[in-house]
Amino acid sequence: MTKLMNLILRSLRSFDWPLLLILLAFFGLSMLVMHSAVGSTDYRFAGQLRNFAVAFFAMWFMAMVKPPLLMRLAVPVYGLGLLLLLAVLLFGTTQKGATRWLDLGVISLQPSEIMKLAMPLMLAWYFDRYRNSLSLMDFMVATLLLLVPFALIIKQPDLGTALLVFASGFFVIYFAGLSFKLILPVFVIGVTALTLIITFQETLCQPEFDWVVLREYQKHRVCTLMDPAKDPLGKGFHTIQAMIAIGSGGVYGKGYMQGTQTHLDFIPERTTDFIFAVYAEEFGLYGCILLLALYTILLLRGFIIALKAKTQFGRLLAGAITMTFFVYIFVNMGMVMGILPVVGVPLPFMSYGGTALVTLGLACGMLMSIANYVPSSEDKREYLER
């Protein structure tokens, strides 16, 4: 009995309590909004409770895994992820025009989700290993390690997940010391391309115009973003209804469970990608400020963990995970408000979804592991010898 109690106490020490309190606040807020979006008797409300429970135990398990073990797992997990992505390309199951899943009989697996964590793990390990002799070649190798899974996920196609995987890897490369001079030309090209798209949108959005680098449905998403009113009952419906819901919430909101756009079924995917529209309609501007403040506290805690990390690996991994959270938030809110294309990125800790919540839980567990890690004398010696 005493041994069991000691084990429980040791496992409880693996939590980072400030981060855990933030996540508990998100849990309460998410379930409150989910109740309004679908009603307490809907299967998705119970399903979200189950998803949070699974994500919590996944986080707890990962928090007890020490960073040295995470480093040893980095290469095998990345290699497994690549093999599964190649298996999807060859033997994957197609649903709604996309080949993203592997049918394993008992379960259906989406390997691209693995890469959201495997990518920053791999690159953090790589830059930690060569931290004393980094050269331009190392950054080129890291870029190749990033682009291979990115290309395989784009091929499925799954632009939303591909962007998240790319972001998680890019932030590791940037924090490792990538020169801003190398980023600036890419930024200029991106701004130039965006300016040209806006300037010549009438020509570019014609049905016969082929964008080459984007699939037809991706082209429609960009064109719909620029003018959703062109097809208000078709491709622009999602964006228009979400914007109406957010705008109708006003400063104070319509009140809990009083959202007309939500309860009259005008908001599409209201429990997943567009749950922010449900929240904004019912809680208004003040509610949105509260939500943004909570996300800001989450990001600040992540950066504090990164700054206090005892190793280069921990700093890079914690920083990349935190910035990936930011990308999740920015892209989801941006697409719901009509300033970014709809790419199917969930709102962290708010949207319904089992896989996404477990992935986020594992990421938070890694942050907790880094926050509580105190290297032993043997760990320090081994680290210095590498």
C-alpha cells in the first residue's frame, strides 16, 4: 500500500500545475460551449468528455517520460511516421476524395497526426546532437527532414495538417539559429504572391484557369475567401454564416444557449472547426477577449517552460510546441472570421475531436516533462559527451 502511494505521489509530481490549471479552465469552457452547440443529450457531448479523459491520461503518461528518453525515441518515431505515410500513399483508405487513413482492421489510423509530434521531436534531437558544430549544411538537412513528410501529407491531400506539421518543424529550425536573412526572401515572395492574387483575382478565379500548384478545391477555398458572396449558398456558405454569427454576438453576446445561428443550424461544423463562431455569438466581444486572454496565458506558460529548460533539446521542443499552439489558434480563428481560407484546423482544447485532443494532450505532457526535468549527474555527463 505504501509503495502504491509513493508511486501515485511521484506521478503527481510530474504535472506542471500552472499548465494543468490552464488546461482545466479550457476543459470547463469547452464543455460549456459544447453543451450549447449540441445539447447535453447529444452523443458528441459525452464523446467530448471521453476525449478529454483519454487526452488527460495521455498527457499524464507523457509527463512521466523524461526528456532523455524522448530524445532516444525521436528517430524511431519519425521513421515510423514516414513509413506509415508511405503506406498511406500505397495502401491508404480514401474518404471524401482524400487518402489519409490506414485501415488496420480494428482501428483506422491517420499517420499524419503522428508527424505533428514526431517532426519537432526529430528536429530538436538533430539540432541538439550537432549543437556545437552547426553549419549551413545542417540547416539544409533539417529542411529536407521537414519537407519529405510535408510533401507526403500534401499528396493525400491534407493542407491543414501539412501546414501544422510544417510549422512545428519550421519553428525548431528557426529557434536553432536560422538566419532571418534566409527567411526574408521567402516572406517577400509570399507577400508578392498574395498581392498578385488579390490584384488579379477576377482572372485567377475563372473556372478554366489552372493554378498548377493547388488542387481545384484548394483554389476554390482561396477564391471564396476573397469574395464569399459570389457563391453564398455553396462554397461561401461556411464563411458567411460564421461571420454573421460572430457579428451578431456584438459586445455582450446573445447569452448562453441563445445563439440563433447556432440553434437554427446555420453554422456548419459547429462542434468542430467552427466552434469559435458558436462561442462568439453567445458570449460576444467580452467573451472572446476572455478566451484570447486564456490562450495568451497558455502560450506564456509554454515560453516560460522553454526558457527554463535544462537542455537545448528541451528548449527547442518546448518552443516549437508552444508556437504550434499559436498556429492552431491563429489559423482556426482566422478562417472562422473570414481572413484565412477554410483548411480544417481545430481550435485547441475547444473543438470536438478525439485524435486532435490526444495529440494536444501528448504535446502538453511533453511540456510538463521538460518543465520538471532535473538532470542527474549521469545525465549531465552523457549530455556533455555527445
